[in-house]
Amino acid sequence: MSSPVKTIILFLLVLSSILLVTTSSESSLVYTIEKAIVVDIYPPWDTIDNGVAECIVEAVRYAEENNIVLIMRVNSYGGYLDSAFSIGDAIYYSKTPVVAYIENKALSAGTLIILPADYIGLKTGSIIGAMKPVIIDPVTGQVTFVNESKILEPIIGKAKVYAEKRNRNLSLVNEFIVNAKVVSSREAVEWGVGDVEVSDFDEFLSVLNGLKIERGGVVYELRIKSVEGYSCSVRSRFISILSNTYLANILLTIGVLASIFALVSGKIVVLPLAIAFILLGLMATGINPNLISLFFILVGGVLLAVELFVIPGFGIVGITGIILLLLGFALLPMYTPTGIAPSESYVLMLRVFIIGVSVVFGGFFGIVLFKVVQVKRKKPLSYTPIGKKGVATDPMGPGIIGYVKIEGEYWRAVSSEYISPGEEVVVVEMREDGVLVVLKKK
């Protein structure tokens, strides 16, 4: 072999060695995460509904923006399928590690949302499973299991997509859905749907330290030094409250009856508040809360302006306007798209400002209205000169009517005794509907 050929081969070998070393060093690059946030799906917010889903999605986004690990602490009987899919997708596509801790139970939708988590810890004695979908009659409370393949198969497919990401037991996941199987914490770890069984949350945190998790081609090593709780927004909690089907039925009933009353009695001023009750009741059906928020803000602003500048005084129109403004800004979304839309911090400041102004004006007008009602309820007070002293200006006696001056005012007067002009007298009685006073000498 000639010398030039040997030189070329040697060069290629050296170059390949350099590339291998470089690739090896890049693949071994590990990012350390020292902070975690904990979001609770826990009573009284244990039902997985649209409000909880929005909270978890916001928590995932916050964790991504700050490059920290998200810990979901779950103690839930389950909830709504669409909300569970929203949470599951957010965790599945998260750019930062997400781990789950089962405090007592994660059933039905509660199991579905933890399947895409990078690491699952279960407290000793906790249970998971029972993912078979059901339909609950909101009136009777009757539970009916769903066996229709058009519903089951999409759930099974999505659950397997979540489970495959972390090589979880697909057969057991299928049993969760088809046969509503439930397993204990020990069985979950043994059969490959959980990762570790621990005695409490503190032990789970200690297990996480040193754990390496791969996300999107990046390896993260957990060295958690600080843990903070994540607070869900007022909007998400409000949506959770309104997602309750029983409360929704009550609100719809009140709204419909109030609308009928307003139309029949001609009290049109009540109609905006009745419509507000109807829209709040429809929140449980999945209607977009952003549209309701916009409607409340617009109508509330118009009603408040009408009350302040058109209608004299302050009454039901202004109170309704304040209520709608408060509801509208409570439902105002926190996260807004970039571009021409205002920033999140601007929206937050605007919300605080509007709520503050509404509370101040509402409190002021509430106090004014309370005082007006108090005054109207008081019995009218009439001035009476009984017991007052005066000076006779005319002679008076039995059957003789004259005038007396009392505190600068002249009154028609009579007396059972003779009184001369200039004598000091005292009023003892009122007659003839308050136009004649009876006097006696002082």
C-alpha cells in the first residue's frame, strides 16, 4: 500500500475518532433541574373538568417557560373525557419533565391523565384504574356504562399512545378501559403502570432526586432543592364550579323563570340578569367561557353607563351592570395570543383594575342604596309643638280662639282658662289635625 493511501486512511480514522468523541460528549449532556412546582387535583377540586384542565395546561406552560419539573398530586375519582384528553395531551407534548404522585386514588379520567407522565409514584394503599366510560343522568344520578365500540376504541387508542411513551403495560391499560379493572399501588408497580410505591409525598420527592428523564431528545436530571405549590387562577376555579351539572341545572332554572317573569310582568330591567343565569348554566355544556366573558363585559359596561348617565338614581340596572362586569372579568382568559393582542401582564393589570373599580363603585352604590332604603322605611316625622313654650299675642279663653307665638311661628290656639296678650304659655295638646293648639298658663 502506497504512502499517500496510508496517510488518507490514517486521517479518516483520526477524523472518525474525533466525531465519535464529540457525539458521545453531546449525547451525555445532561441538564439539571433544581426546582419543582406541585399542582393538586385534590378535593374539593378533584373532578377533572374544564377548569382543572385549564389549570393543568397553564401549569405545564409555566413549567416549560421556567424550565422546572411539574409534579401532579392526584386524588380523584375522575371527571370528563374531553378535559382528561386536554390534560393528557399537554403532558404528552410537554417540553419539560412531568411526574405524577397518587395520594389516595386516581380513577377513570384520573388514571388517563397520569399515563403520559414521565414517572409515576403511588402512595402505599392507593388505587388506579376503572377507566371504563360512563354516562351519568344529571337528574336521577343513574350511572350507565358505555360499551359502544365507537366510544371505547378512541379512548383505548389514546390511552395506549400515552402509555407507550413510557413503556407501560398496554394490556393492563386495556383492562382498565374495557373491564373497569382497578389495581393497588403494589400491583401497579409490579405490572408496569406505575414506577415506585412510597409511604408519603416526602419519600416520593427523595426518590425523584437523581432521576434522569429524557424529553424531546434532552436528558434532565432532577436535583430538586425547592418545591412550590402552583395556584390555579380564579377563572379556572370559577369554571370548575360552573361545570357542576347540578349547579348548572339550578342556574338554568332560575334564568328561565326570571326571563318569563321579566317578559310577562314587563320588568325588562331584570332580563339581562336572567340571561346571565342562563349563560352561566350553559357553561357545563361546554360553551366557550371566553365568549361569555366578552358578553358580560360588554353588557355590564352598557348597563352601568345607562344607569350613571341616563337613568336618575341608582337601582337594579346599575347593580346588574356591576355584577356582569365582575363575572366577565373573572372569566377573562389569562393567556392571550401574541401579536396585536395585549400581553398577559397587561391583561392581568387590566383585570385587577376593573375588578378594583367595580368593587369600589359597587360598594359605594351599595351603601348609598342601603341608606336610601333605610330612609324610605322610616316613618315620616312631623313637627309638634306639644311641650313648647310661647307668648300669647291675642286674648284667649274658653271658646275664644287667638294666636300664640312659639319659636318664631304663629299658631291658632285656644285655652280652658283666660289668657291675656303677652302672657307666657305652654302647649299641652294639638287639635283639628295639627292646626289648633291647646294652651295653659306657664
